[in-house]
Amino acid sequence: MASNQGNGTLYTFPGNFRAYKAQIAAKYSGAKVNVADENKFKMNETNKSAEFINKFPTGKVPAYENDAGVKLFEANAIAFFLSNEQLRGNTLAEQAQVLQWINFGESDINPASATLVYPCMGIMQFNKQNNERAKTELTHILQLLNNYLRTKTYLVGERITLADIAVACDLLLLFQWIIEPSLRDPYPNVTRWFVTLINQQEFQAVIGKDFKLCEKTAQFDAKKYAEFLHSEQQPQAAAKSAPATTAECAKGEKKKAKEEKPAKEKKPAKKEEEEEIPDDTDDAYADEPKQKDPFAEMPKSSFNMDEFKRVYSNEDTATKAIPYFWDHIDKENCSIWFCEYKYPEDLAQIFMTCNLVSGFYQRLEKLRKNAFASMCVFGENNNNTIAGIWIWRGQGLAFQLAPDWQVDYESYTWKKLPIDDESTKKIVNDYFLWEGEHNGKKFNQGKIFK
């Protein structure tokens, strides 16, 4: 049955796996969608124009509008709009299950995929600690899906739904770059399901018929990453040297690269400019150009963040770390912030909520040197929430200092706390100690950003 969404235009760049969701959904539903060509849309030009921002406030792609005046941003929302009843779910229960899997892909699969894949593409720095954590998360994701699909052909019901489309697209880069045969073997149900989907004509009409599963896990190439940072080409051109799906994540990295001055010569990295937690790859990165420090223009702080983290990690929290913090905190050049997740009604299993926090942390690697946080999960399965305390240099909201720090922070409310207030001291102490409750929910577990 043909869709009744009218004629629509999708604004995106070639190979955007997020846009694939909307395009594939339209193929199934019969919705009429045209992808704007280069004459109508140029990445990082058109989407920065006042006209585009007026229609789509985030300036992100994919973005969609139709002849009935509907304007949407965010891939999953666009895909949902372009779907028919079968894709969305025939019953309320099925619709909820579809949304459940879409959210799972966004909160669990995409953070792990970005951490593992983007360094291989040469568009993100490699970090051993984050890489190992993402590998563990990927194993959990594949095991979960494999167990679920043991007795099922599709994720919801007996036919393909938007849940299958969204999750398969979220897994595309992983199956293309990371999940080699030895990693696929333990999860035959996932592989069977994924291969079934990408061989459907509706999928192939969008992603092509030549999609190949990974034969050998790709590795980080420091030279390629350094070249990317200095590249002055547009994101569309950068995508030609790697799969087009790199363009979206390339946007933020390229903006930072353009703000740098070209290095006159390669020099070993200074000790104070290294990552907060060194790993075995430090020597390989010593020759890479350093990105502009978002905190460079701020006054120096007397608070030794590294020393506080050492005390917090190695000594008793109540008798050593907390007194050290309050004795040394720089009231003029540091600030304390309380955050709370905006959408607790969307949170389900505790492990999924914890993965949401982990994904948030992973995308803030360059903030570690100047920040510390204790994020806590309160409640239980199907009734939980997230709240946390952050300390960083400066008096403003630190996430606004760098584009690539802004992926997750808008999902939280942020309140600056007065340092001298006794109520601030109590809440900071509770979050440092992982004690207390929030909105009637008891502490479940916490994650430290350091």
C-alpha cells in the first residue's frame, strides 16, 4: 500500500548510515522521498545557512521536509514518519517494542560503533582504554541480540519492522570494519538476521548490492589520522577516500582541525599535553599535531585536578578525597554543576542506562584533563534515572567549548551550584561517596569520569 506522506525531500550527504534508515523505510512504505542533490544541498554550507536553521534548528542532517509543510530532523523520527503501519508496529505493544530497539541502537550500539570504527577510518584519535571498553560493550550487544534472535526471524513480530531497519543500519559500520569472521562465529543468529536484511531489495536499493562483511578487523592508522586533521578539503571530498559514512562524524573533527595552525615541524608531544590516562599507543602519537585546547584562553587554576583524581582513586573517599577537594577547590576558576537526565521515562534495563552514561563519557575524552564527574544511576529495572555532579575549569558550561562535546549534554538539565553553599557541599559529598537517593529512587551504581 502506498504511503500518504506526500512528496518529501531528504537533506543528507552520500553514505550517511543514519539517513539510510529513512530511505529504507520509504522503500518499504512507498513514501515519495527525493534526496537533495549537490545543487540544493552542500554539507557544512547549506545546513549552516539561516534558511536551513530556520527550518531545522539543530543544523544536523539528515533533515526532511515535505510539500505539506512537515519539517523533521533526527534520523529515527524521519524514518518513523516515513514508515507505514507494518513498519511502526500493528499494535501498541509492537509499537513500543519498535521504539525499544530503536533506542537500544542509539544508546548502546552507536557509541560502541563510533569508538571502534572511527579511529580505523582515520577521523578520530585512538584510545586504548576506550577501545577495550567498547569491545566489551560490543560483545555484550552481540550476545544480547544473538540470544534474542535464537527463536525469532525479526526483532518485532514475524515481518520486517523499523526496529530491524534501524538496528541493522546502526550495525552497518561494525559489520563493515570490525566484526571479522572470528567475531561473527559465536553469534550465528545475529549474522543470519543481518545478512537476511541487507539482501532485501529495499535495503540494496539504498546501501547497494556490493556491501561486504568485514574479512579482517581494521586497525588505527596514526598517519591517516594526522593527514585527516590537516586536510583542507570539504567533508564530501574526505568521504571519497573512505566510505561515505564517515562524513557525518568528520564534521566535528574537521572543524577543530581548521582552527589549528599547521605545525612547522613534528615534535614529540609534551608530557602535560598527553591524554589523562596514557596507554601503549602514546609513542605512536607523539609526532601527531596537537589540537587547539578549548581551555587555552582561560586563566590558570590553582586546583590540581590530576592530584585530586589521584587522591580520589587511591585513598579513602570520606576521610581523604572529600577533605582534599574542599580544601583545594579554586572558587574563582572552577565551577560545580548538577545534571539530571531529561527522559527517565525512556530508560529500561539498568545495564542499558549504564551504557548510556558510558557512551556519554566516551565522547568527552579531550575533556578529561580539565574535568571530574560522578554520574549515578538511581532506581531499578524499568524505573531508573541518571543524575550527576561535574567539576571543571571555568565558570561556563564546558560542553559549549568544543563541537564534538555537544553530542549528549542536551539530554540533561544543567544547574550551576554555589560552591560556598552548605547544600552544595552535601550533594557533592553524597555523589562522591555514592550514597543517598534521587527523586525517591535509591542509588544503584555509579561511574566516575576522571
